[in-house]
Amino acid sequence: MLAALAALFATPLFAQTTDVDRLITDSCATCHTQTGNSLAPPFPKLAGLSAEYLAKQLRDVRSGARKSEIMQPILGDLSRGEIQAIANYFSRQQRTPGIVTNPKLIAAGERVYLEGNKENGVPACAGCHTKTGAGAPRFPMIAAQNAEYVIQQLRNFRSGERTNDFGMLMRTTVSRLTDDEIQAVAQYVASMPVPPVGR
Ligand code: HEC
Ligand code: HEC
């Protein structure tokens, strides 16, 4: 009797977890891996991003507010509940260390990240993404993110390809960023130590 009751209560919870695992295996893991530590440089790491930021990106891609030809068809069928479950899942995964492809640029990138550039009016990235790159619920964790992805997003915000940043915070920031600064800051970001899960 007790065992049967325990089984009754245990089943739905268990089913929920395996459902999310399964969904990710079937629809996301090819590009992002099961733990959200995407290996291909153009694909973002999802591990460690806040659930709030992840859910917003999934909704934005699904609605077209953030353009992605690759992702939009995949997200089209997801329910609100599935989006929230996926966001919760990846927010709890431990991010793996980043890969630096051009170490010579790290020092210049660190200056941009921590101090910005007073000459062209670029604000310090640390002001919003925090000094450690761990971020905050609405400000994405960028420490140890794939450098190639970071470069692409900075270019997308600068060219107006990506416009889903609230208050135009990123578009305003990167409008004055030079190509050299983009390359350098992406190397520094990749070199930053991984913040712990849950910060
Ligand atoms: C075919 C490869 C592919 C598959 C499959 C895929 N993604 Fe993506 N994903 C991408 C690419 C490429 C981007 C970057 C889009 C861009 O350039 O803006 C991305 C971006 C994202 C982002 C934004 C991350 C950030 O840092 O802003 C999230 C969240 C995401 N994907 C979640 C998912 C989920 C959840 C699934 C499964 C339901 C999935 N993806 C399946 C390739 C893929
Ligand atoms: C005034 C606040 C602010 C500043 C300063 C700022 N950012 Fe951001 N950044 C944001 C916000 C907010 C987002 C998320 C936008 C959204 O919700 O889609 C973001 C997103 C990003 C992304 C995309 C992350 C992803 O996973 O797709 C990258 C990369 C990034 N910022 C890098 C930088 C760099 C590098 C600097 C310094 C040159 C910087 N940011 C300065 C607020 C800021």
C-alpha cells in the first residue's frame, strides 16, 4: 500500500524530468549538447544562463523578435510550460571553461570589459554583466562563452540584426565599439573563470 502510494506520487515528478531530458535530447542536444555546453564555436553555451534570460530568448526567437532561421522552426511547437522547463534545466547546468583562440588580445579585452573606452564612449561591460561575467537575471552570464558566438552577437547588435535587448542597452553600448575591441573583448570573455551554478 505505502509503496503503491509512493509510486503514485513519484511517477509524475519523474515523468516531468525525463520529459525535459528527452525533449532536449531530441531537439537541442545536437547543437547545444545535453548540458548546454555547445562545442561548436558559433553555437552559444546555454549552461548557467539565468532561467529568466533563457525563457526570454526562447520566446523572442519563437515570436521572431530575435531572428534565427536555425532556431525558429525548432521552437515553434514548444508550449509555455516546456519553455519554462527547458529554461530551468539549462540554468542549473554547470558551464565548462571557455576556449581562448588568441591569447595576445586578452589584456586589451580586459580593459574594454572592466573600464570601457572613454575616448569613443563605450561603457564598461562589467557595469551590466558584472565584474566576474556571472551576470544577473536579466543580464546574461558571458564568462567562458564561446568567443565566436560573442563576436557574432556584438556585430548583430551593432548592425541592428539583433534588436531584442530591452531599453536598447546593448545596441547603444556596441554602436561605438570598434572591430578590434570586439575581437579583444571576446577573447577576454572566453578567458574568464566559470562562475559557480546559481552564483
Ligand atoms: C541546428 C542547431 C540548433 C539546434 C538544434 C538548437 N539551437 Fe539553439 N541556437 C543555435 C544557434 C546557431 C543559436 C544562435 C542564434 C543567433 O545567432 O542569434 C542558438 C541560440 C540559442 C539560444 C540563445 C542563447 C543566448 O545566449 O542568447 C537559446 C536559449 C537556445 N538556442 C536554445 C535552444 C533550445 C532550447 C533548443 C531545443 C529546443 C535549441 N536551441 C536547438 C543553434 C541550434
Ligand atoms: C547597459 C547595460 C549593458 C552593458 C554596458 C553591456 N551589456 Fe551586454 N547585454 C546587456 C543586456 C540587457 C543583454 C541581453 C539582451 C536581451 O535580453 O536579449 C546583453 C547581451 C549581451 C550579449 C549576448 C549574450 C548572449 O548570450 O546572447 C553579449 C555577447 C554581450 N551582451 C556582451 C557585452 C560586452 C562585450 C559589453 C561591453 C563592451 C557589454 N555587453 C556591455 C546589457 C549590457
